[in-house]
Amino acid sequence: MTTFVLTVTCKSTRGIVAAVSGFLAQMGCNIVDSSQFDDLESGRFFMRISFLSEEGTTAGALAEGLKPIAERFSMETGLHDQSRRMKVLLMVSRFGHCLNDLLYRWKIGALPIDIVGVVSNHFDYQKVVVNHDIPFYHIPVTRENKPQAEARIMDIVEAGGCELVVLARYMQVLSDRMCERMSGRIINIHHSFLPSFKGANPYKQAHRRGVKLIGATAHYVTEDLDEGPIIEQDTVRVTHAQSADDYVSLGRDVEAQVLARAIHAHIHHRVFLNGNRTVVFPPSPGSYASERMG
């Protein structure tokens, strides 16, 4: 039996859940997990349903049969076969903790994605990537060649059928054009000291100020630097007895975990854009253990 995920976004009104669940029952499908959220502020409704096609109903038949309901409620819908892995492009500069963590999770099956390649503006992690039998693309970026560099990146995205780009500590600012073109399909990770501690050595700045919580934020990339819709965050507590190097080590750990959880949520279609915010539904049964590995 095939497992599908149906995502629904529309204006909040009566009858949506009944219409969708009734349709799935008529099509020989059994709902195994369902989450919904009614945003009273925006008047928008969000729903994610995981279901089994117990009578062999195909994705095409489901999509066609759903059209009248989608038109009736002016829905934005997505129908996803859970057996199909999302194609992902990773990008990194000279800090490799997030890249190495993602490669490990991918290798042991805790992060079910197809990595189409790794792009970097440096050669530091070429050997690591190639040893995983993943294509490595060295694309140096300067102020003068930035448009050409981004054009090469987009060529890789399109040639590989890439559906998600992950900035695993890629330390180059993407252009407004690329952010708009890939809206909702680029995830970035950074420490959560912004906007207090900007620039180089934010952990040392935090240590000098006696910060007691170190955090990380994963978000979608927009034209506003580091201000895109937030997907996942976490913190770890520190004390006066810990050094600036301890801050860095703990910060790298929490960055890697937060990024992995954000990717996991995205590839399982649990994240919905809601203006400049997100709606993030909890993991489905059976997926939580792999998401929390690390």
C-alpha cells in the first residue's frame, strides 16, 4: 500500500475536514495521521493528512478527484508519495559541522533525502563529499563574478531536479533574484545571537557579555538577510564556568541538530508558509525517532 501526504491551505470555513476526509474514504484510503490549524489572525486554514491507499488508488486518480473540492474551497493543495525522496542540494563554506552531521544522518537513513550534490566556494570538504560518492562543485564567489556563480548554482539545481537547497553554513549572501526564484525552497542555519552579536566571532562576543543561553535558528531564506520565516529553533544553557571555546562547541552541536530537524520537517511536508511565519506540524508516528537522532 502506498502512503501519501496531502497538504491543504485555504481560507478558514466550515466543512473542509469533512469534505477531504469523506473524499479519501470514498477513494479507498485510510487516514493514519492528521494535523490541522486554524489561524484566527490571518483567517487561514492549514491541514496535513497522511493516509494509505488501501485499494490501489493512484496519485493521478486522487489528484483528479480532489479538484472539485479544491475549487469549492479555493484550496492550495499538494499530494506527495512518501516513498519518493526529495532531491536536495547542500551548500557549505569552511565550517563543516552541519555538513558532516547531515551526511551522517543521510548515510544511516535518518534523513531520507537524495543529495544531488554539494556546492562550496572552497575546497575544504571536497574529499569528504567525494568519499560519500556525492558530486562536489567548487564555485568560487567574488563581488565581480557573483551573478555568474549563482547562474552555475541554478544550473546544478535545474539539472538535478533539485527541490530544496540547504545552506549548511554557506557564508555567502544570496541575491534577491535567487531568493525570489527559490522562495520556500532554501533553508539556512545560523546562531540565534542575531541581531545582538553580528560579524566575526559571535560566540566570543556572547562569552564576553556573559550570555546564559546559546541557540540556533533554521529558517527559509528571503531577500531580508537572516529574517526569513523560522522553521526550527533550540537552545542550550551555559554557565560562567564555560569558556568561549565551549560556547563554540555547544553552538555547533545545536546548529547541526536544529538544521537536521528543519530539513526533516520540510521533506515530510510538515511546514506551511503563513506570511512571514510558518505553521509546523509535529512529526507523524514513526518519524520522530529518526528526526531526534544525533
